[in-house]
Amino acid sequence: MNGAKTLTVRLLLFAAGVLCGGPAVAAGPLRITVLYDNTAHRPDCRADGGFACLAEGTQKTILFDTGTKADIFAANVGVLRADLIRVDAIVISHPHGDHTGGIPIALKARAGLPVFLPFGSPSALTESLRSAGASVVTVEGPADVGPDALVTGPVGGPVPEQALVIRRPEGLVVVTGCSHPGIVAIVERAKQVAGGKVLAVLGGFHLLEHSDDAVAGIVARLQELGVEKVGATHCTGEKAIEAFRKAYGARFVEMGAGRVVELP
């Protein structure tokens, strides 16, 4: 990132209240509520292809992705009584429609929110967000979302995609959208930019078209990287999810719309 762009991003982050000095670790429990997913954990939530979750217990309440259909996103938010008025920032993993559909609902609840988009997102999406009143933060590299949370910036590959990394006392929690660059590459980047061990990785792993051997290799590599807990969902694929469930046992985190994941 050149000097002018770096200054622009830092000014936007400062204005949004997310540049607060060095890294911090939240002391309270982390609560991640799955608002949108391919499956439903609760019978009163609607399942649909897409992903969204709400991270609370961080120093800034963060909405990560917003699913596909605004009406389903709004319905699940209502059922789960997720208070979007308390959201401090929106992080979009990548600009595909199954992660951006509910943004208008979130902005209606609280106008002017900073929306963190990975560099390379379509200009039409950026302009539509600005027209809706969002403060768009286009991120080329690692950037703070709050004192205890950051985005990796685009990891690489044909789809610009970033992950959310939350610092916890017991390690990093990495939240992914679809992992188009590869879940291993994302975890490696998270460790590189945030430091420390990985307590959990939650979200889509994009392994639908991978062979059983390839999935086994990915599982093994995440274990080598010290990932303690895994919550694979959305575009991971049922066979791959089962492989993670078998490998991680009690340390596998079941996901689905309505699931509330609590971490120390």
C-alpha cells in the first residue's frame, strides 16, 4: 500500500474509532452467533446458502458477512434477537452475493457504520455501500477493526478475500467466509499478522470439490499449525465437514443458523 492510501485507511479507521494503539486482548467471554448458514441449528431459524455471524464480547461488536437474502437475514436476526443497533463495524470477507445480501438491513439498523471490504471488491459494491450511508474502508493489508480484532486483508487468489481475527487470552479466533484462497493459507496469514496460537477457526472452508485425500491433508496441516478447535460450515461440503468432525472429536464446533459459540 502506498503512503497516500495507507494514510487514507488510517484516517478512516481513526474516524471509526478502531485505531486505539497496540494490540489488546478482550477479558470477557467471546460470543459468536451464527445468523445465516446453509443449515439451521435451531428449528426456528431459516437455512439458506450463505454465511453471517455476530461477534460480541470483543471491544467492538462486529458483524461478519451478511448472508444472501435480506429477508432471511432479517428473519434470523429477529428470531435470535441480535441487536444490530449495537454493531460497531461490518467486515465483509469477499464480495460474493452469499455474503453481502443483508448489508442494507444492518445499515438500516445503524447508519454510518464502517464496512471493511477487501481491496479488489467491485466498484459497484463500494458505491452502493456509500450511497446507503456506510463508511467504506477498503483494505489492502492487515487492519485493525478494534483493539482486539483485525482483518487479514486479501490473502490472495482470484477472489479478494479476507478473514476476521480476534485476539483472545487463550489464542486467536479466525472467522472465515468461504476461504477461496485456501483455509490453510488464511490460517497461516492470521498467525503471521496477529501472532500466537490459534484457538479456533470458524466458517466456510470451500472444500466441496476437494478429494478425500486433499481434505485429509488440509486437516493434518491445520493440526500441524496448532488449530485447537474447528467449526467448518457453509461451503465446506458435508464430506469435508465429517472429516473435520472425526479428526477433531470433542473439539469440533457444530455450526448452523442459530448456533451460539462461546469461547474463553
